[in-house]
Amino acid sequence: MNILITIYYPLGYGGAEVSTQLICEELKRRGHNIIFASRGKFKDFKCYEIPSFKKNPIYSFYVRKLTKLLREIIRKENIDVVYAQDFNTTKAAMISAKIEHVPISVHLRDYWFACPKSSCLKPNFEICELCSYSRLFFCSKLWRFPWDIQRLYAIKSCWKLFKDAAILFTGDSSTNRRLEKIGIPYSKYLSLNNFRDTKRFEKIKKTNKNAKKIFGFEGKTVLAFVGNFAYTKGFYTLITIIPQILVQHKDVAFLVVGKGEGQHYLLPLLKRFPNRLKHLWEMNYQSIEQVYAATDILLLPTLWEEPYGGVQIEAAAAGISIIAGNVGGIRNGKFGVHISDDLDTTAWIREINRLLSNKRLRKQIALKGKTFATTNLDIIPYVDKIEKSLLATQSFS
């Protein structure tokens, strides 16, 4: 099949882009021809550059411009199926596919179809099922409100188009529940847990034995956080935890990887603990291996109902003990310790201390998580389901 992938950001931006690259590499190995429409490049694939949203900030105008380009690509490349990956490109992709009489599949990795911030998490940490204009008034910040209103209007305009899609790939039951609320029948979607090429991470610690030395943490137990510095990811819980743990344990060090709205809160801590706290800006898929190789315990204090995240799968496959929150897909995975109250920093510190004081327990938790990840969340069975569904779309158009 000739498959057109639409995804706004290029490889290196986030987890969705990594997943898309891996899926397409496997589909290519199986003989399919993959074409990308994106703002940047994806390794070893033909890519068409799409317009910048920043230069076309009115969403309806942007969709019109992108639709014209996608229709040209569909005709030029003789596309058999369009496979959309994100909010920025999905509406234009659905319109283009419908006009050109080509089936479309949409991959929903978060809640962009239900929430302008894609998380369905209010600033007061309450879970929201589905956004509305009245709820948005109390949820959005003043400076962001005009953008959120435009985005919510755009989101709602996608709902009818979803019904014309051949298949919607979803992350878990939380996504399915919200699709039901907007009137999408169960027959339209297929639930897929997230995945990674777990074989790649299985031997990281053996092949990167000097990783701790590279970061200046030789002989220390290393805790890590990898993700966006946002309240949805529990970053402010992390900021409370870090100084308390580093004061209590002189033989412990922290690696914090990422960037975001809360990064200025990290600066005083970096000055206070210059030799035991390191901040690394977002790393690419290759260099993140050294982070995992150096890490003994990974903290995932996420607060939104996130489906299985790529970070937890990678870390589990690498043999890292995980302490995580208790919301979304993460609570369904047998990756490690779950904190029942995600905002209870006392509980977080208690569990961290328990694992720091018991190396044998850490190894047991790590082995259990590694077995679960490598057995249930590898790329091959995941792509099997996607390929089967994409092939089935050929009888849909």
C-alpha cells in the first residue's frame, strides 16, 4: 500500500513522533510505501513539508491551505490510505481523504479531540470528561483563552468527520469513553496499548556500564524524571520531592530530562545541589539510552489520564524500577510501585526511601516490569494490528 502519514512535528519533538517513526519503519519492512507530510524530516522516508501553523494562526485558514497540499500529495503519490497522527493535521487529512475518495485512519494518542490542552485535566487537578465553552471559561488562563476558544471550535468540527473515518486507533478505555460521549460508535475504534522496540532497551545497562560516570554520578543511586515540565506531568510534585530526598541521602543523585512551563522552578535547586542534580534538555531517541543506563529509579508523577506512555515502557524494558502515579494507562501496567494519591508528596518520599533502602526490592520490581514490557508491549504485535486494520480500509472507500 501507499500510505500517507500526516503529523505536524518532525522526529525529535516528542513521544508521538518516535512511535510514528517506529511504526513506519516496521510497515516499510513489510513492503509498504510510506510518505510523510510534516514540518520536518523522518529518517529514511520521503517527506513533504507542510505549512507552519505559526504563520497561519487562524485554524480554518490553515486547514484550507493544508487540505490543498494534502490533496495534491494524494493524487501525485497514488495514496491508498491516509493515516493521520495529531490535531494539527487530522482535520485537513480527513477532508482531503473524503474529497479524493481515499480511506482515512486516525491515531488518537491523547485527548486532543476532547480538550484544547489535550489532557482533560483542570488546573485544580480535577479530571474533565469533555470540554465545553462554559467549562473552558473557568479552566483556561486569560492569556491563553482566545487560542483555547479557537482550538475547541476546531475540535468540535472534527467530531462529524470522525464518523467518516475507516478506523480510529485509541490508547485505552479512557479515550474510548470520551469518544462514546461525542457519539462515535464502538465499531469505529480499535484500542492499542502503546509500544516500543523493547529489544533495543533490554541490554542498555550492560552496554553502557559507564553511564553514571558520564553524568558525574559514579557510585550513587540515581533517580530520574523524563518528560514535560508541566502540571499535567506532576512536575510540581517532583520539585517538592527533589530537595527532601537529596538532603536525606548524600549518596543519591537526580537526572531531570525535559523542558516546559515549570523549568524556572528547577534553577534554585540546580544551584543548591550542583553536584547531585543535573538538568538535561530534551534528548533524542538515541541519547536517551545513556539516561536509562544511569538510572536506578524512574519517577512518573503524572496527573492526567495518560495512556501507556513511551517513557515507562522504555524504562521498564531497560530494567529500571518505577514509582508512578495511579491514573490513566499507567495504573494498568505492571511496571512498579503506584502511589494511590498522586499529590501526596509524603507518600512519594516514603516509597522512594523504601526502594533506596532495599536494593533487592528494586531489582525485583525492575525484573517484573521488564518482563511485562518485553512480553506485552513490543512493536511487532502492535504493528500487526495496525497493518491489518489499514489493509481492511481498502474495502472501505
